[in-house]
Amino acid sequence: MDSILPSYRDPLFSILIIVVLSLIIAIMTFVWGLYKQQKEKSVLHRFLEKFDNSECLLDTSNMPFEEAMLRPLTLLANAFENSGQYHKAINIYLYLIKHATNPIDNTDLLKHLAQTYMHAGFLERARVIYLEILRQHPRDVKLLYRLGVIYEMTKEYKKALETIEPLKTMGEDTAALERFLRFEMIASEKKTAGAQKIAALERLLEEDSSLYRPILTHLFRLDTRKAWELVDTQRLREILDILWYLPYAQLDLDIISNNEQLQAVYYARGYLRQRAPQPCGIFAVDMLLSSRMSGYEEGDLSFGYLCKKCKQNFPISFVRCPHCLAINRIEVEEEIVKQSAQTDYSLL
């Protein structure tokens, strides 16, 4: 009597076997995915324990979580960060990371958390988080740049240069960044003799003229005479604040007396009293020059600093923008003000 079950030679039997195996594989894959997700979540929670912030005024310990809360709370944390309330932003990000179930959301939140730590000055915490994310996403270009900035801020320039190598392999143009890091290394080196440092800075300036302002600033600290020799009156506006705030003792009167633009600057500054020079082409300086020629002595210049990339204004000078981290995108903005009691100080 023939069996009602299909024979192993029957095509239906082969199809049945394939279907059963497919179901088993699908169930095993699903279970493994759940296990892996839970394990990653557990690892993430243990990783975040070291960053728990008990100093924040926000109590999120008993706050129920729903997925719909993710976006509004992220926007709230971002608002806290932009207003400088970093502890509140950190507390919200930690809460969201612990409760969010989507791995992509967790990665994005970790990036926000690291960025907030960096802005708040907790550089080591930011570094650890960036390294953790890069362990899973080693080709994240933006994170590699950010990690390099962390090393730069902690003056670990060799490590910062190491982050450039993977960026090169991904086709990033890092030449300007490399030259900037070389400048930072030269400027921070304390064991190098002054003459060697000056020569290295001169060579670097020949390679990259965009480093004109930071190199000249540093040279005024090392060798005033050499700095004056490199002053380019075609780029006067870039260093106007540096020249304006130089003490009288650091002026090179031989160079100034042979240049009409420099004479105009220092006549407007009140350092020169000889014949009135020709205008230099900078509106605020020329207005002060004209007022001094008319006998008004109370005018002065005040300076602000604009990042040409993100358009943020800052009261102090910078090489790397504090907001968007762009390099050498500073624009010096001058304004005529009433002279204060004491203005003879140097930016150097």
C-alpha cells in the first residue's frame, strides 16, 4: 500500500523541505537579531554608565518614554546646547540613548552627546564616545574630523595627524589641515630654538599664505623685527587689530616711516605726530585719521571677529572657529569708539 506522504523523490517533498528550512532559518535569524540587539543595548548602557550626569537639574529617572518623544526632546536638547546649558542637554541625550530602540537613532544621539561634551569642555568624554562610534562606523568622515579636533585641542598633534590618514584614503583633501597642524606643532614646541622656529614658520608661510595671520601673530612674540619684515600692506586689514594693539616699544619706526599706509594707521592710533599721511583705504582708520588732523583726540578702534563660513561673531580672535570649527576663515571687523582710559595693550 502506497504511503499518503510524498516520497523523498517527489518534487513536492523537496519543496516542503525547502519551505521548512527557510522557516527555520528565518526564525533563527529573527531570534539572533533580537539577541544581538539586546546585547548591543546592554553594552551601550554599560558604556553610558560612566557618563551619567547627576549634576543636572532635570530629573528624567521617572519620565516615561514613547517613540514620539524622540524628535521634540532632541530639539529641546539642541536648544539647551545652543544656549550654553550643556548639563541639561547632556541629561536629555543620555535619557534618549537609553530608551531609543532604533540603532540609527542611538548613533545620531551619541554624535550629539559627544558634540555637546566637546562644546562643554569635557574633551576626554567626547573622545571616548567618538572612538566608540568609529569602532562601528570607521568610515564616518565627519567623526574623523571631529576626533582630530579633539586631539588638536588637547595638543596631541601627532594623534591628530594620524586621523588624517584614513581621510586621505577616502579621497578627502587634507593638505590645508596638515599645514595647519604643522603650524600648531611648531608654535607649541618649547624645546626648539627661536631661530629654528622662525625659519620653520617662514617656510610654512611660503607654502600656505592662508596662515599669514596666525604665523605673523606668533612671530610678533618671537622676533618683532622679523615680523615687521613680513608685514604685507596689501593684507593690512587681516592684521589691523594686531598692529593697532602693539605697544609703542614694539613698533619698527624705520619700516613705518617708509610706508604711507602704516603711517596712516599709527597717526590714527595717536603714536605719530609728524606730517599727516595719506589715507590708507580702511574707512574706520581714515575717519580717525581725519578726526585727529582736525584736533579730535578721543577716537579709538574696537574689533570684532566674524567667521566667514558660519557668519558667527565673536569678541576675541581665533584661528579655528569656535562654532563651526573652520580654519583660517576669520574676518577682522573694526568699529570707531570713544577712547577708553587705557588702550595700550597687546593681543600678543
